Amino acid sequence: MRLGLLVALVLGLAAEARAEWQVKPFVGLTFGGSTNLNFDLNGALGKRKAVVGIAVMHIGEIFGFEGDLGYRAGFFETRSGILNSSLTTLTGNVIVALPRRMSEYTLRPYFVGGAGMIRPSTTTFANVLELSKPLVAIDVGGGVSGNLTRSLGVSWDLRRFQSIRGSTADLGSTDDGLGQRISFWRANMALAIRF
């Protein structure tokens, strides 16, 4: 019994010693979006638009955690009186990856999921309607990462973001009893700076 605990402790410390931090600036696209907000009169949310962001992650042999921040300008841009708009996502995620020892010299697939917020920001003509309130959200997805050098890598990622529930009294949402809802996909490529 004691020998088994000692072996587990040594293996756990060895795996943790191989854990690494990564800073991952990324660029990508959002697509396939839907919402019940009245601001999206021409379906701009569903169109492909550029997104930028950064993620910071700590990953060990299999498990890790991550903070992810994304920004898309012009999220609701249409020809219907929208002056400017944007959408920001901020999530904390858990990562489950193929064990490092199995993918040392090849691509390493991973699964990611977590929760955080989606914050749409919209100003209409003459400031008649303004929207700038965070919505609780979840995100799930996955991707693959690969190493270029000991300190640099790349990753490709696909995630689904979806708000959970908004206030039924929120301005700009249809009256369906569920409040504001936003959902969309994000595909991105990141440069992973490893240390």
C-alpha cells in the first residue's frame, strides 16, 4: 500500500515537472451565429467575421486549465442604423489532452470546455438603443497542437460559444421569456509561446 502511494506520488511529481505554461495569441473566424436580439436585423451574426484574442494555459501530461479572451469588431454591423458593435468573450476552461508521451513528435489533440461570459456591445443611430451587458456563457470544443521548436508551437481550435440565460427584461431581446441569447462557432489558429 505504501509502495503504491510512493510510486503514484513520484509519477505525479514527474508529470507536474513536465507541465508547461503557454501564451497563445490567435486569429480566426466566427460563423454560424444566432441570436434573439433585435439588433441583428439582417443576420450579421451568422456571417463570417474576423476575431482576435489571446489564451493563457497551463498543461501537464493530460490535464490543464486555460483563460481565453476573444474580440470581434462589428459583430452586429448591418445597414439598419447600427453605428458600431463588438462582441467580447472571456472564459475559463478545463483541458483534457492526449498524453504528451504519446504525441511528443506529432500533433496532440485536446478537448476544452468551460464557462465565462459573452459581452455584446452595440450603439444604434442617435444612441436610441444601447446594449452592453455581459451574459453568462459556456464554451466547448477541441483542437490539435504541434511543436515547432522547444519554445514555439501552433494550434488549431474549433469552439462553440453559447449564452446560458439573460434577463427577461433586457432591452433589445424578443419577448420569449428567455431573455437575451447568443450562440456562435469560432475557428482559430494560434501561435503557442511555451515556457
